[in-house]
Amino acid sequence: MGKYRYSKDRKSIEGFTDFRDWRIAIWFKSSKIVGKKDFKNPKNWDKNLVNDYMLGFDLLIIRGWISWSSGGMHLEIKEN
């Protein structure tokens, strides 16, 4: 994601927090997601959790992240 401050209509951009929030950071996040094993039985999802990791960076005007997990289920939403 990239961001910029220039616009002919400055009022529309200044209202968004992404355009006012300038920072330099590297961050890490860990969470639990439902695993592939026994996925078709929703009653057992609480016993079938795997780790999901996210590593990201904020460098003033550029923000990015990468996410990975081992054995987790991800929903794929298709637009018509």
C-alpha cells in the first residue's frame, strides 16, 4: 500500500487516518486460525487451531506485510 498527500481537494485526504499517520516500524503478529484437519466438523474447530503469523513494515509512505501459516484454512471469495 502506498500513500501520498498531494490532492487538489486537500480536505478529502486529510480526513483519512492513513494519510495523517506517518511512521517507521517493523511489526510482528501471531494469531490462531482453524486448521485443515477435520475442517468439515465445526464442533471440533476449537481443538484444531494452528498458528498464523504476520510480519510487516511501515516506512513513511510505503506499508507492506507478509502472512504465513502451516496447515491453516483460508477462505477464497470469488466475485461474480
